[in-house]
Amino acid sequence: MKLHLYQFNYSFPFQSDPEWSSKVDRWYQLDAEAYGLTELVWRIEEKPDLIFLASQEASNSSDRLFIESEMTSAVKFAHTLPNVRCSPFLQAKQWTMPVLCTQFGPKTFSSAVENAFGFLGSPYRRILILNVCRSLPSNESGTSRYSAYALQIDDASQGGGEEISIADLGHNVFNGSDQKFIENVSKVLCKKEAFTLIEAPSL
Amino acid sequence: MKILGYSCLSSCGLGHEVFWKSLFEGKVNLAPDRVFRIEDSGFQSSKERMTSQLIQVFSHIRQQAPIESQGLGIILSSTKGCTEDFVSSGAKNESDSIYPILESFLESTQLSPSKLACVSNACASSHGAFFLAELWLRTSQVKKVLVLAIDEVGPFILKGFQSLGALSKTSARPFAKNRDGLSLGEAAGGILLSLEGSSDFEIESVCIETEGFSITRPSNDGRSLGSIVDKVVGNNEMSAIIAHGTATPFNDRTEDKVFSSRFPNVPITAAKWCVGHTLGASGLMDTIAALGVLKFQRIFAMARTEEIDPDFKAFYIRGGSLAMEVDRVLVTSLGFGGMQAALVIGRAK
């Protein structure tokens, strides 16, 4: 098994048109989470066979925006389903594939990763697990800071890179919260040069 | 996957038998606000209400087959879970709104399964849960999977669909010339699955796919739905189709394109005129409807559909139910975010 973790840190609202804007229907209406995931997946070259979309807070922030609109905004309501965040990056990449949007409270991401480990092999040789969360609340200018993560899992036959076992990730790696899980996994993968950090400038 | 037990709770009442009776007799039980509601009351919260509904369904299934924690997986599918609790209280939820219902269900039933998950693939959530169940079973992670599905219709969902202009002014009439949108419905349901054991019926194949086209509607030519329908059907002949049939202009048109080009003579029906669009539970409700079609060797009609849209070319059943030999039923589902899903259910081999 081979692993690679991508982390994309960004601010929202964004200040310029994204590179993929011509490919995504109404890109300017995207919420922070959909925007970040699209920016991140846009940078990943290899097409996976299966995607897990697994963010602990699901669509809570978009739900709040819809409620703040006194529940009258169709545009905001359309983003209140946690799975719809996959549509913009699939449009950008022109991919069609199975996507499972899973939830599991504070272990949403780690639980999806654990599932993905169990399914690796035929027919899924490459699985992508995605997560996005707000890392810093709004500043004075109303801008928040977010982090989007993509853990790519390949079976041993795919591409280059060092093989990694679950044991390499540490004992009880799946026992803690998603935050702890991401910290542990990024440390291990950083040492193995299987971690890519992308920093969009802070505004 | 063999179907060992199943049940549902809807506006028709508790149990699949009352649901089938309503489907075959053309009955509807629409509340004054034009929502197909589960009649219950006295709960402090949505979480409590939904847990109670799932326990009723669970108790009914357990009468049909044993359910023990060892080797068991449970998947709860829903679009919005107990989101209404956060709307009414104004509390800031730190986590998703589906997992708390699963936790509450486990606490009430004292179950401690080997595997757990919640799936939220919009209105194709149930199919997503069946897809995950099959992966768990095929990779021998569990022996049985209980797929549960639930959604309720509170102000958040109702006003959301009103904002989209997607609701019918009367009630849903799938594939009708005068269709004017969907009717929302509440439902809870469950199906117990295994690769082993004795069973009359099985889910032969299930497939989900997400297309990068639009957040709110399927591609006009239905290429993704067509692709997964081809995958689940393979070389088999379909006896009948239970369409997603929301009665919205786009969805029905896409389904007609897919069905008319592949199955011009296969009878097609839909169940949302009877229990409404039950969102994340709709795929499971349609699967239970398909079990009724297989059991009675009869396809129910879309009782509220008087005249089929003249642009549609597939073979739709309206008026009365139709006796026929049924070996396999195709059940399709579509959801926001580009979700497309299909499964084939047939007699167990």
C-alpha cells in the first residue's frame, strides 16, 4: 500500500477567479468547503477509482448560511447537502466515479480511511479520502482560514513511492479524533516524503 | 446480497404490508401541508423521534431474522438527519447531524456492531448504503449488514424545497403530462442483508456513480444514469422498473431518455405519489416496493398519474395494477450533487 497526503490551506472568500472557473457551473456560488476541495483536487493528477467525502462538520456551515437567509435562498439550500461538494471538483476534473459521502461524528475522516484500507485491491486500486474544515474563524475583514485534505491510497502496484503499512501509522491510529489522526498521519508521511503542503496566501 | 428481513414506517403506517397495500390500492395519506407525514407526536427532539421510528422498524425486522452484534454492520443513510434540532434550538452543532441518531439507536437497542457508518449521498443515500454494505460483505468484514434509512420533513427541508420551487401545488404525479413537482414525505426503513442464509429475494447488483455535471440536476442526456443502469442490468432481462420518479421536469425527462432507449417494453412505475419523496430513505422505500412487486407478481400503477407526458416514450403503468411474471426489478435513484444509482432485485438463487 502507498499513501500520500495533500493539505491545502486557504482563505475564503477567495479574491480572484480560480483556474478551473470555466469548467464549473456557477463557480462563484460555491461555499468555502466546495471551493477548497475543488482547488485541492484540481492539483491531483491521478484519477482515483473511488472517493470518500468525509468531513466531520458535514454541511453545518452551509446549513447556517441557509438559516441566516431566513430559509429562502435556493442557492444556499442547494449547498446544504454534504455530498454536493463533490460536484464542483468532478466538473473541474471531468470525472465520473463512485463517491460515498460518509459521516461518523468526531471520527468521520479516520473511519472513512479505515474503510478505504479494507477495500483496496480489486476493483479499487486507488482511493481518495477527502476532508475539509475551518482552521481559523473569521478575521476583521470577514475572511476565514480553512484546510482541505486529500489522502490518496494506492495498492502496491501503482506508481512510485515507498510502501507503507498500517502499522507504520502507529498503534491505535484509528482510535482518536480526526484532528489527532491527521496530525499523526501527516507526521509519518512527512518523514517518508509522502506529504504535500500547499499554502494559498493569507489575505 | 440476500434479503433476510425488511420493514418500513411511513405515512401508510408501520410495516411493509401496509405500504404495499397503499401502493396496490392507490391510496394516499397526504397531510394538510401537502407532506406525507409519519403520524407520531410527543417527542422532545428530532433525534428522539427518529430514534423511536428506527426502533419500531428494527423490532419488526428482528421478528423476521435474528440480529446479533457479532459480525454485524449497521449503516444509517439520511440526507439531513436531525438537522431540525439545530434549527429549532439555534445551537451550533460541532459535528454532523446523522451520527447522533445512530448513537442513540445503538444505545436504545444495546447493539455493539463490528462495523458502523452513516451515508449521506443526497436522495441516493440508500443506494449508497447498499453499495457500502456489499463492499463490507464481499471483503468479509461482516456477516450481515442492517441498512437503515430515515429522513423527516421539518421547516428546514420544507422551506428549502419551497425556495427551489420544486414542490407540487397538489401532489406528485410522476411522468404525467401535468406534473408540477414533487411531494415531500417522511419515512424510516430497514433491510437486513447477508451473502448467506435462506431468503426469497436478493439484491443482485448495485452501482453508484457521481457525475460532474451540475449540483442540482442530472445531465440532459442521462449518460451517467444510463451507464450505471447498463452495469447493474448486464445481460439480464428486466421484468419491471421502479423509477426514482420525482415528478420534476428534469429528473423524469432524464429517466425517460434512459429507459425508453434501453427498455421500450418494460413496464415502469414509481412510488413517490404514494409516500412522497422520502429523500435519503427513498431508495430503500423503492426497494421494499420492488419486493412487493416480486412477491405478488404484480406491478402497481402510478395512481395519481392520469395522462403520461406525450414526449415520453417508455412504457408507464397508470390506472390499475398489472399482473405479470416478475423475475427482476430495476430500481433507480438520483440525487443532488450528480448522484446516480441503480440496483437490481430478484428472486434468490
